[in-house]
Amino acid sequence: VKRGGIINPTGAGDFFAAGFIHAIVEGLSIEESLIEGIKTSYQFISNPSPYF
């Protein structure tokens, strides 16, 4: 994951938790699951979110 590129951090924790829990359920180790959580969160915060 590269630094910078954060467009909107709102929801980053929710997406981190989703990625982490998904990885745990899939049988990944804690370390691998943390990495997946970070990747999932970064993908979300580095893209524009729709606003209503």
C-alpha cells in the first residue's frame, strides 16, 4: 500500500474490519488478515465515494 492518495477517510475503519474479518473467516493468519484489512480500507479511501 502506497502512502498518500487519501480522498475520503470516512468509513475506513468499517472497511478495515470487513477485510480483516473476511480474511480470518477464509483461514488466513492474523498477520495476513491485518494486511487484507489494510488493503481493503485503502481501496475504499483512495476512491471517490458517492455523495447524496
